Amino acid sequence: MLDLTLYEKQVRGSLFGSSNGQHDVPRLLELANLGQLKLAELITREYTLEQVNQGYEDMRTGRNIRGLIRF
């Protein structure tokens, strides 16, 4: 609390990293199509639809940061 009051720091919420989906998604798709965005490196683990519960469990326990469910 001292930092907040003495140094006038603020706590601010953020939804989706404060991104603008209408602008950012088309740009990200363009970068991916050009091969400039390495999407595979962002995926920690892949799951089948039947493994979806395991994916959630892995996320809760920290074994999976960003999972992909293929169906």
C-alpha cells in the first residue's frame, strides 16, 4: 500500500491485454500467412477433444501454459 500512495502508483485492470481485436486480429493473420508469426512456438501442448478435461487439469496445475484442442 505504501507504493500505491507514496509513489502514486495505480492498479489497472486489463481485458485481453487491452488489444483491439478489429485491428489486431487481421494484422496477426496477415503476419501468420507471411510466415512472420511463429504460431507453433506459442502452443505448449496439443489435446484431442476427448482429452479436454486433461487439458484443463494441466492448465490448473501449471503443466500447460497454452494448450490447443484439435477436433
